[in-house]
Amino acid sequence: MDRILSADGTPIAYRRQGEGPPLVLVGGALSTAAAEAPLAALLAPRFTVLTYDRRGRGASGAAGRCTVAREVEDLAAVVDAAGAGAAVFGMSSGGALALEAAAAGLPVELLAVYEPPYTPGASGLLFKARCTARLHRLLAAGDRAGAVELFLSLTGVPAETAALMRRTPAWAELEAMAHTLAYDDALLGDGSVPAERFGAVAARTLVICGGFSSAPARAATRTLAEALPRGRHRTLTGQMHEVAPQVIAPVLTDFFARDVYAYRQAS
């Protein structure tokens, strides 16, 4: 993997593959560049795809206290490495990060996000507050396994499946990244869609959800799309929060399609 320094000097590891207009993929909670590899491979025939390890994960550094602003700077560094005209796709909380970066002035014209896990509404905000409090208690107690189990339960993984996962080699990798769950939690604020802040997002934005996702998750994506000045919404039939790469890849390819001839002429 290549590395670039973020604004505060933290090394951010990224991988580049493919040929064409630049496209940066932003993973969600407990995700690394390796987890984004299947989708990247499907997009690489049309785009130069950059995947990266977010701060505190994989081969990237974790200097100092992580804030939303630091993660925005990390993404900005990767977009800069991608080159002029880069587009961005964010998955789950990675979508929230991409939106925060765009609202802060990240120079992107095309942005797509899949189910940023906002929880608007009175019951949703209460649920988010309780989850945040529990997550911070677990991390403060050093209970990394408990934090991972909490995250898995929130994403719909049954307890018996989580128990089986604990017996696999991958569990140690998840525990090693457990502290970064607080970073994703911070990206979502109190759970509401920050409509006023996202009014500054100038990028044409596609907000996607799965047709089999929960009703609150689907409703949240529609609320988000309506809050974005150039937002539009799309539902993928038969998909849930863990969207199949082979299903979303053609949707992203269509949305991010550029004039390849013009791109090659410019480069």
C-alpha cells in the first residue's frame, strides 16, 4: 500500500487500482481497504479506484485524539492523492464521513452514499444516545470484545453468529479496531440528519438504500436525500445494509460515468 500524510502528520495507507477517472471508496465501521477490495475490483475496469485504511485501522496511523475534523482531513488527503476530478462513494458511516467532508468544502462534484446510519426522530435519537453511552462504557472498561459485539448487534448480526465469529482468526482484527467505533459514533452526532450543515454540500449526490433494509433506515435515507441541495434517492431491490458488491457496482458505474475519451485526453 502507498501512504500519504494527513494534515496532522498521521500516515494514511491507501491502495490504487484500475484506470480511468479517479474514485475514492470510504469504508464504514470496522472496515479497511481490504474489505472494500471486492467492490474496488468490480469498479476498476472503468475507474482508478482508491481504497484506504481509515485512521486507527490497518496500516494507517492513529496519532493523537481522533475527531471528525481529523477524519475529514484524512479523506481530503486521499482525494488529493487520487487527482483532479475525483468522485467519492461512502458506505454506511463512511457515507457520513464523505458528507461531512463535502460540507466542509472537499472539492468533489459527484458523491454517492449507501445507508449512512442516521436515526432521526424522537425514538431514534433516544436509541442513538443509549448506544453511544453503552459504547463509551465498554471502551472505557477496555472491553473491546463487548464493543464489537454491540456494533454487530446494531447491524443485525444474531448473537449466535457473533459467538461463532469470536472463534475465527478475524475476531482479533475486529477487536484491534474496536476503539475506532467511537470515531464512527462521533460522525453520526446525535443521530439526526444535520440538514443545515449538509445544505452546504454542492456535489451532485446519490443516496442509496436497500429495499430489504429496515423501514427506519430507508426513511432516514430519504430524509437525507431531501436535505441535500442536489440529492436524489435510489432503492436497490432485494438488498439490505450489507449490500452485494455485484449489485451496487453497476449503479455506481452508471452514476459516476464520465467521458473516458475526455479523461484520457486530459491525462
